[in-house]
Amino acid sequence: MTLDKHKLDGIEQITEKTLPTEKFEKLLTDVGYYRLGSAPAKGKRVKIWWRHETYRRIESIYSPDETIAITAYHIEELY
């Protein structure tokens, strides 16, 4: 649970270790990120990728029921 450990482009530093999904996703969509896709992650969690026209792509990890955002970090673009 490390949402507060990473700085995300375009978003104020998150100070909570986790956030409710609605609150976390509003932070992203308010600055222009949009959901790119999802996949299963370790521990029955869910991995979701976010894209932005200017900022780096984000990979986020959610609880198994997708109600809590656990962590999010930038990943390099794949070419």
C-alpha cells in the first residue's frame, strides 16, 4: 500500500497510502488521463493502465473488488 510513495505527473502528491477508487480515478480523469486497459495482478488484485496525451503512462493496482486504489506509478512507453 504505497500510493503516497510515488509522484504522478500532473497530480498533487498523494499523501494517503490508499484511496477509494472513485477518488483516485477522479484525480486522474480531472487532468486528462483515460483508462487504457486492465489485467489480473498478483494476489487477485487488478492492474489498470492509464494514458495521457502529454504525461507518462500510469500503471495502478487495485484491491480484488476494485474499490480501493493501492498503488500507482509511471511506466515507460513500450515501442
